[in-house]
Amino acid sequence: MKDNIIEGRLHDIPYFTSPPLLFTYEQVANVMAGTYEFAEGLKQTFTPSRPISPNALYMFDTVDFAADMGEVDYQSARDAAPQFSMYLQSDGGSPKMREPLALVKYFNTVPYKMSILGKELLGQAYPGSAAVSPTQDFFYNRLMGSIVGTLNQVPALLGKTDVTLTLVFTAQEITDRNFISDFVARSEAAGKVQ
């Protein structure tokens, strides 16, 4: 068995009972004074808003990124790369990624290894609940995301009133108790449990 926690266990994932999932995140910025501003502190849910089950392990495998414009236009519109962060709703302001993902260019199925162990959500009151609209009635945990940064309205974008940035993550939802127990034990031993 390999020492690398994620890579060394991929062949042991019970794929027959672990369906692949797509987690999609989109954020829109409207043009204002010649810029598209992705405001800091805005956390939104992924779509579809699927539950993060408390008895499941989510092993992320790849990420894709694009915007609703050509890649050359995207790269010419940015001074600095917008930054993406992912959060588990029950963790409030604590990001799941070690550091934000810099959106320097479009990604096409780039390997991105990360794991999230589902946690119990004990009702509407939880850390970070202020980030979610009070009209949403739910009692399950969800993934949330945030993009921070600015794009300039370059000549190719004149007349474009808003810009949408989209990220898609692929993951395996694992519910096999033996696999999860072994994964948690190995992760805790390595100091990598989320």
C-alpha cells in the first residue's frame, strides 16, 4: 500500500457504490465603471445545491474553469488572477483549500486532489449561516464558494453587462464505512484529516 493517502487508496475506492458527482460553482459580476468586480466576502452555494452527507467522504479528482468569453479576452481583462475559495457550510469561514485557487487561465480537467469528510449540520444555526439567504429552508450541509477579484472591460467586452465565471469539480461520494474508517485513521496519522 502506498504512503500517499489519496493516490495510494484510489484502487481501493468501492466505485460500484460510490457514484461520481459534479459540483458546479458559478459567480456573476456586473459591469460598473469599466470593471467587473467579484466582491470579497460573498459566499454562494454550488449548483445544483446537493447535500454533503454526514456519513460520506468526498474525494475530489479534477477541476475545470472557464468564463462566458473567449480565453484570450479573459486573460487580457485581468490585471491579477481572480481567486477561488471553497467552504463547507458547517465550517463557516474556514476554507477547505489550503490556499485560494488562482484562476490565471482556463482549466480543462486538471487533476485536483482534495477530500472532504461530511459533517452533521444540526439545524439552521451554524457558523457562517449569515452567508446564506434566510429564505432557503434546509437542514443539510452544502459546499459554498467565493471568487474574489476584478476583470477590466477591455474592448472585446464592450457592451457586455455581466461576466460569469464557472468552475466544475468532479468527485466520488464514498459511503463505504470500512473505507472511510481506514481513510480517516490514515489521514489522522498523517495530520491531514479535514
